[in-house]
Amino acid sequence: MSVVTTLPRRPLTVDDLDVMPDDGHRYELIDGTLIVSPGPELRHQTVQSELLRLLFGSCPADLFVLAAPTDTVLADDTVVQPDALVVRRSDLVGRKLTATPLLVVEILSPSTRLIDLNLKKARYQRAGVPSYWVVDPDPLRLTAWDLRDGSYVEVADVGRGDEWTAALPFAVTVRPGSFAD
């Protein structure tokens, strides 16, 4: 059985997103536009699991690592579900995250590549997210940007055999090759 949801003919809000069906798809809003993505593939999930293990192992006690699906409200018309994010423990209140994350990580999929690299990057920048990482599972690569004077500046572009030590939101050495081995 399928459920048909009629959408209003206006930009959508957080309240509209709350009535979307629970059908296994990922529903996000970016500037009032509904983005529907299929569930992630196995490769995406294995990369996410290894990345989360790395972040959990280095995260200080006053911060917390979360994984998708975590509704993250950047504005009344923008709700995203990053693949991984780091927040202050003190910001973990309510049903949705309404505080600005300290780090957002998106893992590219064929269906989300352009959205993650363009729309979401711009929206995270506008929301003031201090650090944004994108992991490409194929070929395995991590690109990171830090917010400086309101704009993202690339601080790392590391491939499978390389490593990089992030400073934000905490020191952690990242080796993209370890995400898949």
C-alpha cells in the first residue's frame, strides 16, 4: 500500500516536513524545497560506520557525535539529515537539533552528490557550521572546509593513502583508506 501526500503550493516548512510519511526515504528541506532521497547503499553505510567509529574515538566529553537520521533544523524552511555531525552535549534537547552543529559530514551517493556539494554546502555555510566534510566513497577521498569570515575555505583534500589531522571541532587524524578496509 502506498500513501499519497499532497504538498502545499508554497515553500515548505519544518511543520510540513513533520507530516511526511515514514516510508524509508530521507526527507529534507533546503530553502523550502523538498529533497527526497532513497535509503543509502551498503558502501555508503560501511564508510559511515568507520567514520563514526573514528569520530567517537576522539570526541571530547563536552561534545557528541550523531548519525543520520538526525533532523537538523538550520532555519524554518531548512531541515537536513547529515550522515554524521558533531554538536555540543548541551544542545541535545527536544525532538530535533535546533542548534548549529560544529561539524557536518556528508557521504556522497549518486543521488545526492550535486546536492551535497552545492546546495547543502551553501546552506551549511549560511547557517554558520564551522566545519564541513564530504567523503566520496568512490574513489575514496575526503574534502574538508572550515568557515573563515563567513565563507568556506578548503583545508584538506585527502585520498585513500593520505592522512590529515583536523583541528575543528577537535583534533582527529583522518585516513580515508581506513573507511573501507
